[in-house]
Amino acid sequence: MHTIDIAEDGYRYYSFDPSSQSQFSEILTLIASNLSEPYSIYVYWYFFHQWPQYCFLISKEDDDKIIGVIITKVELHREVRMRGYIGMLVIDPAYRGKGLAKRLVKLSIRKMIDWGKADEIMLETEVTNTAALHLYELLGFMRTKRMHRYYLNTHDAFRLILPVLETLAVRVAFLPLQSVDAVGVANGVEAIEL
């Protein structure tokens, strides 16, 4: 199984250890405290047992307390392409605004591409979560679908896709990101190198 352990700018980015009950408990607490959607323990086990190599954590270098987590997977989609999926992303509110979520997402994308050979990365997020939408769109994700009353709190969600292969970036129906000029090209989207 692939793993990482990187120290950068006072933080440690590392792989989830499937044998660690304390990591599992900390992740559950962090997610339950910060996401609007209540997840069953089976959802966590689904990701952790099948794709533990795609779950990454953040803590301060001098402290083992988990302050951020991203839970992802890579699997064959419609027997055509390898699709990476970002299931959950949480940063402890005390550590937000420091670029940790962006670093964690970029790390996950890179590993889904390198290890899982992902052709595209997909996720869903609430339409009201403007911070998440801004982050993902800054990284090149495009809105592809609005799903009405998707979450248990009855909020709508956007499905976002990051095409990894150039041929997947050619689509007829992406939802507008910010503004669309006369020829239908989105303006204001900054490309970020992974």
C-alpha cells in the first residue's frame, strides 16, 4: 500500500493508518463536528477498508492531533475511465484560512492520478458552501450538475468534475463557473498547477 509522510511549513501531511483506532476516532469526531451531513460508520469503513491509501491527514508537526482530513477513492467508472472521488474534506475551524485545505486537495489529486491513474476527479458540495466552491473552482473543477435536495438538510448540491485528461475537458454542458463570454468560454477561472 502506498503511504506518504511529508512535513511542510510546520504541518505534517500523512496517510491514514487503517490499524489505528485513535486515528479513526479522531477522524469521526472531526467530521461529525464540522460537516452538515451525518455519515454512518459504515460509510467511513467503506472508504477506509477499500481505499485507505487515499485518506490523508494533517496535524501540526509538534502535535499528533488531527486538524484536517480528506477521504477519497479511485475506481473504474462505467467501465470506461478511472474516476477519483473526493468524499469528505474537513479542516478544524481553528486552522482554516491557512491554505491547508488547498494543499490537502492538491496532494489527494496528485496521488489519485499517480497511484490510481485517475482520468477525472469528482465531488459534490452544497450550493451554499461558497468557500468550498471557490476552492475547487480555483483548482480547475467545473460544475456539471445541480442536484436538488441532495443532502438530508434538503440543500441542493453541485457535482464538480476536474478533467485530468485533456480529451475529458471537452464537454458540451458545463454549468457556468463565474461568467461566460459571447462564445461560451468561462472567464475568471485561474488554473492551478498540481
